Amino acid sequence: MNPCSVAVIGGGPAGLFCALRAAGSGRRVIVLEKKASPGRKLLLSGSGQCNLTHDGDIGSFLSRYGDNGGFLKPALMNFGNRDLIAFFEERGVPTAVESDGKVFPASRKAADVLNALTAACSASGVEIRSGDPVVEIAIHSGRFLVRTDGTSYAADRTVIATGGITYPATGSTGGGYAMARGLGHRVTETGPALCAVQIKDHPFSDLAGISFRDRTISILRDGRRVRRHTGDLLFTHAGLSGPGILDFSRFIRAGDTLEISFLPDFTPETIEEALLGWITEAGQRKIGTILAAHDLPERFAHKLLAAAGLDPDSTGAHLTKTDRAALIKLLTGWPLAVSQLGSIHEAMITRGGVTLDEVNPKTMESRLVPRLFFVGEVLDIDGDTGGYNLQAAFSTAALAAKRIAGTAIAPGPGAGLQ
Ligand SMILES: Cc1cc2nc3c(=O)[nH]c(=O)nc-3n(C[C@H](O)[C@H](O)[C@H](O)COP(=O)(O)OP(=O)(O)OC[C@H]3O[C@@H](n4cnc5c(N)ncnc54)[C@H](O)[C@@H]3O)c2cc1C
């Protein structure tokens, strides 16, 4: 039996960062990583360039995690984007901000971020045991018994930092959920998020590559409009992608209908008036040309006219009230049936995870099992694209480490448990 103060399960950004900040004052901190080397997913992040975090006020981050941003408030306020940037800059990894606010290492190399983390772990005396997958956590005589294939560790505190289920080749295969359940925690349904969606009988497959800025997408489920979101859209061969779809994908399910408003500034009522105005101004021009002048790509406008049963050569002046109604219906709510979401091999993040109401947001400590912590993607937290997921991993890790470093060893995790 190998004793340690802290066993961190998972050597991704959350696990490594928690370990290096929890180390010190004689604590023996061990990171147990399943794969032959830590941080495999981190190396893939941002297409290998690692979009570390986002620029701007940390308060604006809270709306970037679907319905669960409130849980992250203490973590983000304790260790925000400025702290993260300072951490890496102090360790020789200068950062650069893109015009859209994304923050990257100036070298654009995720490996520089990972190397800084592992070097900081090593400088803090953290032991990283790679190729040592944890298979079980039990509680015995007030300590955690963390069993790997080869060894058993007796830990005063345990941090579960095993990530989600997407890109399983990186080591994130959802094993942490079983560990959490084994210790009495609930896990909400998990699935792929930050992924493209596939559309049944996709009407725009021949328009793949066409993109739109700031269009409104609604989700219809069982005949009810359940969510609405505005963002940039991209037509792909199989369906829809682009930041607006990726960020909204956490809420989309196979079988849903997406309704897209290609003219989001208008309602069906106001668009009738606008359309009449455009026709009055340019009634002798072809209707496709009139639409193209209003931020709608011409090839898309032709598709629209065909779907509405209109001749692409007809002029604005020839549109009847019925023609206008057909056009308006498609322009403000073209219905698209979702056949499926991107697979776990292509989704960037997992929606769902360890239930948040059983974790203290001020410490990341379990409310059920004292001295058990959850950090990073294993939690029911998923952020938008733009660096929000790595920031959440680092911020939750920093908060757990703060609690670990600030608490003396008192009655063990078994206290009060069977
Ligand atoms: C292609 C891609 C690009 C991305 N780009 C970005 C980006 O640019 N910006 C951004 O903010 N986010 C990005 N993300 C998301 C981001 O990478 C994750 O949110 C982040 O890595 C989560 O960190 P984590 O430490 O919680 O989990 P992970 O990084 O998944 O690490 C978990 C670790 O636990 C280990 N593990 C699992 N089970 C066990 C076990 N039983 N025993 C021991 N070890 C175990 C795994 O091997 C893994 O190393 C991207 C994701 C992908 C897939």
C-alpha cells in the first residue's frame, strides 16, 4: 500500500493544475494517468494551438456554460482568465489575443502549455505516474484506497479529474463517472457537445461551405419551441456547423427540428412589410437579386425560391401574396430535422457529468464524501467554443487545490460513511 496525501486521478489540464497547486507543505501529491503520457487531449486543443481562455471581463464568462454557469462563479472569480494568462507568462509561455477574443500561447503550440504544466508539477514535487489507470476507489479506515492495475494507493484526499467521454483515444473514456457513482454520486446523462449536427434529407448539402453571421436557430421538440439561440452558421455536406451550432449543440437531440431564421431582425409580420418595401424599390429586378442584396447569398436565394415553388427568373413585381407567404415561411423558420449529432469521436466536449448539486461550488469538494473532489470536464459543465472549457478546467482545479492546501487533515473520508 502506497500512502500519499493527495491522489489525483487523470493527468489532463485539470488534474495537473490541481496537483501542482495542491503540492507543498510536505504533501505527497500523485497524479495517476491512464495513458503513457499526460495531457493528450490538451495537445489536440485548438487544433494543436490550444485556445487557453478568452479575453474580457471574467463576469462575462458565466453565460458561456449553458444553464450551469452559476455553479462556476466561485471558481472563475477565484482564478480567472487574467490569473491563467499570468500563470503561463510567468513560466515562459507568453500569450496572444486574437481579434475575436480567443487567447492562445504566442507560439501557437499546445505542447508549450503542456510542458509548462508538467515542469511546474515537477518543480512542486508532484509525482506523475503515467500508464497507471485507476480501476477502483474505495474507502477504508478513513482513507481512500485508489487501486490501479499495478499498485494500491492510500490517499487522504482524492481528486477525480478524468475528463468526459469524447475523443476516447486521448484517454477520456468516462471511467470517472463509474468511480463517482461507486462513491454515491449521481451522474447526469452524458452525450457529445460542441459538435456539428446532421440533418435528415439535408436541403443545403450542395451549398456546403456557405456561412451566415448571427442567424437565429430554434429547437422544436414534441411540437414545442424549447430553446432559441443566435450565432454564426455554416452549411456542411451532412448538416449544420459553425460556432452558433457548436455552442447550441449541448441542447440539441436527434429527432429535434431546428428552425432557422435567415433574417433574424424580422418577424413574419415585419418581414412582409420589408419585402414589400424591397419590391417597391427594385420591383423590376429578379427576386433572387433582391434577396441577395439583403445579406442572403445568391445561391441560397435560388434554393429558397425553388423550395417555395417560385421561378428564379420572376421579378419582385410578379410575387403574389401567396408567393410572399411561402418565401417568408422559409426565410423566418426553415424547418430542418436533426438525424443525429456528431459522434463522440468528433465532439469537443461532453455534456452532462457529475451532478453539480452534490458538489460544493466554493471548494469542488463532494457534499457526500468529505475530501473527495471533482475538477474539470468530469463535472456536468460544458462551455462554448473560445477557450471557456480549458478555463473551467483550470479554475475548478485551482479552487479544489486551494481547499486541499488550506485544510489540515481531520476525520477521514470514511467518517459518517458505511
Ligand atoms: C479536439 C478538441 C479540441 C479542443 N480545443 C479546445 C480549445 O481550444 N479550448 C478549450 O477551452 N477547450 C478545448 N477543448 C476541450 C478541452 O480540451 C477539455 O475541456 C479539457 O481537456 C478538459 O480537461 P480535463 O483535465 O478535465 O480532462 P481531459 O483533458 O480529458 O483529461 C482527463 C485525463 O484523465 C485520464 N483518465 C481517464 N480515466 C482515467 C483512469 N481511470 N485512470 C487514470 N487516468 C484516467 C485521461 O487519460 C486524461 O488524460 C478541446 C477538446 C477537443 C477534443
